[in-house]
Amino acid sequence: MKILTVNVIGIPSGQSDTLIEANVFQDYNAVVVNPENLERLYGDIIEFYDADERQLTPEVGQVISLVNLQRREQVASLLKLGGVVVCFMQPLKLYSYNLSVEGEDRWFYTTNYAWLLESSDIKTELGEIKYSTGTTIDYIDSGHPFSEYLNVKPPWSAYVDKEACKDWKILASAFDTHAVSLAKRVGLGHIILLPSYYDYNNDELIEHCIKKLLAGREITPQPDWAKSILVPRQSELISKITQINEQVDALEKERETVVDSNDKLERWKYLLYEKGKHQLEPVVRDTLALLGCNVVPQPDKDNDGAVTCNYGTALLEIVGSKRTIKIEKLGELIKNMGNFMAEKGSKVKGILVGNPFCEEPLDNRPPKDTQKALFANELIESAEQQSITVLLSTDLYEVVSRILEDKLTDAEKQSLRERIFNGKGLVRLPQSTPP
């Protein structure tokens, strides 16, 4: 039996490698992967633009995406041949990288599971892979070949809700809510998700369970001389398969176009709940561009972008917070404005865009029955004194919605630009009129 192992040591028949260097999965009877992080999966190729933010360099991001596409195809082929894919269920880790596509900066994302399932497939198949540590396993499917391994009660740090994985067989769970080990038949093969923690002392037990799962199911590879022989009526089916494949390819291309268009619209909702440099900031800049401003990201500067229009030039400070937005953020903007004026010798406007209480529903901002404010009072007072405009990102979402619905005229866009550049303190933008 041939087993490929990735970040899993000790399995007797295992051949250890990375997802970059390993042969195609179809060369093996089983593939065993522990997807702790990209470094363990792909080896020394991994380079970060920003390690804290899990932002890959563009070159590495492109390579990883291509490898993952190929590996997902190989997973499908291995399962079709009756093989086994064993994956230790680790917490989901999201990575990003930035590319210029047709002159436009776009963000792309990958995960430590992308070699097995795309992010959309994870959501459809499993709901959400959640992080939480535990040692309790109070249910084990005793009839499954992997029950022998699960009986050692390995600790776990990831789980899925039992109600979210109805198409999977639950092999082990805790508290009647946490599925910590799952199995699924795909074609003639099996996908097995095991609890997170792997102890190399159980290496032989893992191999024993794989052998039991494969018992009697190994298929002899077809010899080359047999491939040219057609069973009667097979040529008709092969022709039909070719036609269907062409139709599937065309539909897949159409689907990619539609999904891409939907993703571009979905991204505007970041204005409602996101925070951070790679999520909220680019969408705020794109919103101001929709309003007719010229917006330039400034990755080498402390500010979050420079905005110009017929009413002047402004520097951006963009912040999302689970709580009230404090005056410190305004202080950062004022400092950046001072540096700009010292360098350029000209005045500059300040615009602070905030998404306070971003994890709360829109109708509970600020939370009801509290004395909390969206922005600290001293922030608003200081902004008024220094003619700095403070905007809500949720108001910008309303503006985007009206633009997408063709309900905002050029004159209204100009009026909004004027309000933003001539405003001071909190400036509320017009809300969408009810239908």
C-alpha cells in the first residue's frame, strides 16, 4: 500500500512530502494531510508580504492557487479510483494576496483547506469549521474502520456543528453538538476528517484503519494495451460524455462569470460589518471613487489613502471597531495631515470613516439600553474644531446602493462630494428613500 503524508510523520507505508513536491495523488492509495498552516503544507516556498495579517506575496499566492486547483482535481480522481483522503481537522486559516487584474487591484483568498475544498464548498458541506479546544469525545461510531483510532480519544481544536454537516457521516462527537470527526463516500473513495491532534505513536493505528477501509476495494490499474479496446456500445457513451463535458465546461465558465459578478457586489457589504486594512479600507476607497473622487492608496504612508476632487485634497483614516471609536484614531489622522502639509507645503482635508460596533446588527448601533456613542464625544468635538469630516461606513453603503440602483444623479454625487469635503464633525449622508 502506498500512502502520501503531508505534515504527518511515522506512518509505516507513508512517503512524506509537501503539496508542492509530491507526485499526483493518484499515485497513492491514500493521502494523509495535517493542514496546520501553509508553511507545513507547501514548505519553504511560502513568503509573506505581511505575516501578522497572513498576507502572501503575489507570486506565492498565484503559485499556491494553481497548486490547489490541481490538487483538488487529483483528490476527485483519487476518490473516483476508490482511494482515501484523511485530513486532520484544524481551525480554518484565511490567507490573502493582492494582484493587479486589468489595471485594478484585487484581493484573492485561500485557506489551509484549499487543496481539498474551496471556501464556498466548505460552507456548503460543513457550514463553518470552528475553533475551540477540547478533550471530550462522548460518541464514536463503533461500526466504522476508524473507530479503533478514535477510541484513543485524541484531543481536538476544531469542530463543526452537527446540524451543518447532514451529508457527512459523524464518526465522533462531543456534547451532542460538536462533530469532531466525519466521513463521506465520494465515488468509490472516502474522505475522513479526524480530530486535530496527531500523536506519532498512533502511526501504525492510522495505517491499520486505512487498510481496513480499503480492504477488498483496491482496483488494478488498467494496462496500456487494454485502453484502446472498446466494449460494444462504449463508443456511443464516450461520444456522449465528450458532448456533456463540453456543455459542462461552457456552464462552468458562465458560472465563474456570474459568481465573480456576485462576489463583486457581495464585497460592498464589507461597509456594514468589516474592519481592517485588507477588508474595509479598499471598499471605502472604492465607494469614494464611485462618487467621482480620485482615490489613491498609499501603502508606503501612514494614512489610508489620498482623495482628490474639485473641492480639494483629503487624507483618509478608516477604522472598524467592535466598540465606540476613540479619539486616538483622530489623533493619527491629524498627525498624518501635519506630515503631508510639511512635505507638500499645501493644506489638506481630513476624512475619518468609521464602522463602530461593527459586530452588532445595524438596528443595534450603538447597543440599546446603554449610554455608549458611535464615536467618542471628544473625537466629534475635535473634528468640528479642526474641520475634519467624520463619516459612517454604513452611510456609504446606502450611497453605494443608490448608485447601483441608478438612483443617484451626477448633481447629487457632486452635492455629496461637497458635503464630505466642506463638512466638519459627524456628517450624515442621505439615506436611501423608501420604495
